[in-house]
Amino acid sequence: MRLTTKSEYALLALIDLARHDSGGAVSVREIAERQAIPARFLEQVFAALRRAGLVRAVRGARGGFTLDGRAGSVSVLDIVEAVEGPLQPSVCDGVRNGVCERSAICAAGGVWDRATKALRDVFASETLADLAREQAELDASLAEGKA
């Protein structure tokens, strides 16, 4: 199970997109500036998100990206797997599946399996809409504190 900066950036970027997508495309540069993410790296992340069908590219002077569907139907698991690939327990798991001679006598395998299931369950239970709503509340609370 390997979660990288790509997952973090993809999630932050899509929360931002969900909050700022009011019918028009949002540029990667705008998202990168708001989220303090390197734009060139974010472009690569968006390429993976587009290939997975989570965002749609819009060309032209007002081009950028829009969500390809409703934020309520996109889970954190969808986002993570779009940029990282399928979640798997560990390097051990890849080896355990028929290659590792210890697979039948290794207690660690069960722990990794349960940990991955728990992580998948958490990621699958949270939607992009949930996180965008929570971020809006956090931003409003912060704005009230400054006023």
C-alpha cells in the first residue's frame, strides 16, 4: 500500500475544483496557486484524473478542467486509485500471491489484508462532495475568525 504526494495533491485539487467549478472550467494554474502545489506536477496529476474519467479537459482561452460528473458520486478511493493504481496491502501481498514460500505460514499477511480493507472502507465512504462541503465550512469558520 503506497500512498504518495500524488494522492494528496489529487485530493486537494479535486476538492478545490469542486468548490470553484461553477459551470466553467478551472485552470490548473489557479488550483496550483490556491493549494500551493507545483503546477507542472499538478498537470501530471490531472492527466491521470482525466484518463480515469474523473475530470474533463476544456480547451481554449478559458480552458481548464471540470468535474466529469457529480462530486457526490466520486469517492476518495476513486481519486486515490486514479493516480496510484489499485490499493494493495503491501509489497508482501504481491509476493504472497503464489510466489512467497512463507505465505501459508506468515501471520503478517492477515494484518496487511485487514489494514488495506479498513483503508479502502474509509476512502470509499467519503465523497468529493462531502470534503468540498467540509472545506467550505472550514473556510467560512476561518473567515469569521479574521473578521
